[in-house]
Amino acid sequence: MSLRPRFRGIRVRPFMRFARQILFCILLLIGYIPIGFYGYTNKSKLIEIDIPSISILVILVVFWFIVSFWFSLILIEQTVLFAKWDRYARFARFLWENRIVYERKKSDGSISRKFPRIYLKQNKFDLEVTFELAGSKFQQKFKQIGGELETTFAMDFMETEDDDRFKTYRLAYSSLLNRIKILEVGFSYERGVQLMKNFYWDFLSDPHLLVAGGTGGGKTVFLNGLILCLAKHAVVEICDPKRADFVTLVDIPAFEGRVAFETEDIIQKFEQAEKDMYERYNYMRSEMAKAGEKDLRKFYEYGLEPYFLVCDEYNSLVNSLGYKDRERLERALIKLSLLGRQSGVNVILAMQKPTAEDIPTKVRDNMNMRICVGRLSDLGYNMMFGEVNRTKEFKFVKFVGGMRVFGRGYGAVNGEVAREFYSPLLTKGLSFHDEYAKLDRHEKLIVSDVTGQAIETVLNDSVKDDFETVMEEKTLKEWSVQTGNNLKSAKRLVDLLEEAEKWSFTRDSDAQVLLAMEDELLLQKLFEQRSTTTLKWREIVDLFDYGSL
């Protein structure tokens, strides 16, 4: 325990809104002191109205006034120290003009005004704004002020931090400084895939990636850079329904037989990925049994390499499918998104415009990493980053420092505040085809043991049957009988969850609800909540958050 209170920054005061004027006056005073001394030493000439002396004095006064004004602007715009002054001025002005002040009438009739306890801490790479809540009449506003802070400081809102009395907003000065090049994209099991100097996709903790971006936004370059990195360390399968951006990979040895263009071939890729996932689980379970362990370890501790299924233009793929084909695709995708993480199987879906109609709710909730590049509509940003970013101002920037930039957008883990993102930079002269040609092929049925020796894993269909027996779906009635929960209440709960678009359930040809393992866990959790509270079903559904499972 520290004996010193935490330093939250400098408290913002009302006088700080005049920081620019104060700087100007200081500069003015610096010059006017020697000018005043000159006037004092030539006092007799000035009294005698000596025109040359008066002219020199007037010229010096006007000249230094202009220089002070110009120099104060230069200092604020070009230097780090006085840019900090300006941020105090901006923020104090914002608070003053939005009437975030306490007023107290003095005995002499005048009014005293002061700000609530608000602190500004300017670090090397980010800025922290801390608000005291603790019963303040402004606390509701302080809880939703993130978007306004972005506009006030012209920065990117990254995250919040809460404690008993204070709420802290953290904003980044410029994410462009953290941009890396395509060949600098890194990979490690400890932190994941490095996409910027300070931005990682940890596919072990936050599996599955959803990428969105309009035409010309840099989505294809980002995907190519990501695939180039992943293919050095993992098995990568690619689906390209437009037959456009990944056609040339067919001739690359590392991707031979791993690029699909036709609709049926793409669906089979998803179904095969599901089978591979079951096979990986079987291998892990068999190794766990051999070691006499009770819990599964991480997939790479069994010698397995990561497996990534990349599908570009997912919107156009889904909209081109008939009912049966779409059902096949979504069934495999749902299983992959729900069960793939522990076996090291990840899905990467890329599209131009994310919509609820194209991505099932279960899949969307399990796509834990979200990245968009280029321009999206307000609805698109809301679909990508959710309610937590409702007050965030998403900006489309074409030029930075007078230069055209591509690949700018936003990125976030699902449920967290989106932050400014720059996709890895494609340097002049870099050829993706040439870099792909240098890659070694990673076989998905070859596992490396701890000594580095290659061993072939022979997997049979009985394993998948055993695994699917565990995953067998039940009807709602069967589940109610097995658990002792009321069937009528279960039906009511299912209807409310689907009505609120909080969850979706599979139905058979007779329209009966079928429950997978994750559906059973959800319903049981909500029934337990109902039994321990006085809340009604609708209130429980309204409060339900997928991330709490």
C-alpha cells in the first residue's frame, strides 16, 4: 500500500480557459520591459516631443505586439510544452461553455464559479482526463462524455478506467506514429499478432476476427499482410467468392489446395474446418489421457499449430446462397465460432458492410476482434463496435499532414472502446506474390512434438462421432424434463431472447427448438438467476449480456 495518494494530473480551473491570452501577455511583457527601459532612458526627448524617438518607440511597441501574437501561435502549434497549455485552455473552455460549473453567491452579491474535481494528465503517448463522480450532480454526464472529449482534443478515445470515486478517460495523441510495415507484422503465442506497435490481436484470448471496409479503404492490403504473417506460423485456408484478390495464390506451393472460389468449394472448406476442429480436439483429448491429466492444455502445448480460415467478401457469398446451402454454411460457422478457440481454430470474415441479416447473432457475438478500414456508415460502425461505442465520434480521414493515407480505421475487442487503427503499411516495391512464394507449407495433419521431430497424427471418424455425441442437440421439452425446469417458462424465455435479438435458436423441420450445449448453458444460467431474484423474465432478458456467460 502506497502512503502517497495517486497523482491524477493537474486540476482544471476556470482561469485556464485564458491560457492562450496569458501566454501572449507573458511574451508581450518580455519585450515591453526593455522597450519601457528605452523609453525611460529617453524620457527627456519624449517630453520634448522628439519625433525620431517617438517614432522608434511606437514602431517597437507595434512590432513587438505583432511578434508576440505570431510567436504565441507558433509556440502553441509547434511545441510540445505549449501545446499542453492549449489543451488546458480548450478543456476549460469546454467545461465553462457547457455550464459544468458550481456557482456560489458571495455576501457582496458577486458569484463565485469553480469546476468540479476534474484532472488532466498529459503523458508521453496519451492523455488522461479524470472526473470525480462520488455523488456529483454531473456524474451522469461524466459517464457519457467520451465522444465530446474526442472532439474537444481532436484525439482518439481508447479506453476508460473506473474506481470507487473517479472515472478516467484515456485518449491517444496520434496512432499514425505507431504504424508498422507489412514485413514487421509479428506473431507470438504470448501476445498474438502484432498489427501496430501498441496494438495486438490476441487470438488465444479473443478468437475470430471480423474485418469490414468499403471499396478503396485498404481492406485487401490488410488481409494480404495478415495472411502473409499467419502463413509463416499456421495453416491458412482462403475463400474468395469474387475470384479477385487471391486468384494468384493457387500457384503458390504453401496454398496449394487451400484457396476456394466456387460456392460449393467454399461451403466444403467451412465444413472441413469443422471436421478438422473435432479431430484436433480428439488428438488433444487422447494426449491428455496419456498424460493422466484432467484438463485440456492449450493446443500448441500438444504440438498443434494454429489454423485460420479466411473468407473475403462474406456478404456477397451469403447473399448468393440458397436456403439449404446457407444453412450448411452457417451451421459450420456457428460451431467454429463457438468451439474453435481452445483447439486453435480461428475464423476471419471480411466484408464491405456488416449487417445483422448476413451474420447470425451467435457468430457475431463470438467474433471477438473487430477491425474496420476506410469509411463505414453510422449503422456499420454500430454493428461493428456495439453499444459501448455509441457516443464515440467515428471520423473518416483521407489526409494526414497533407498526405493521402490508406488503411485507416478503427479496431477493438468486442465490448471495448474502439481505437484508431492504421493497417500495416505496404512499402514501395513489396510484392505479395514474391513474399508468398518464399513461404514453407504447413501441413494441418502434421504435429511437431517437443523435440521438433515431425509425427503424423492419424485421425478416424469414430472420434468425430464421439465428440458429436457430446454436442448432440436436444429439444426444449427434453431439456426441461432432464433439468426439471418448467417447459412453459422455457418457451417464454426463448421467445423473449429472440424478440430482443439477444440470442438465436436452431429449429427443426417441425419448428421445434433444438438446444446445443451453449444454448443449454444459457437457459440454465437464466433460470438460476430467476430463482435467486425477484426479476421477471423480460427484466432478466433486458439485463442479459452475452459477455457475462
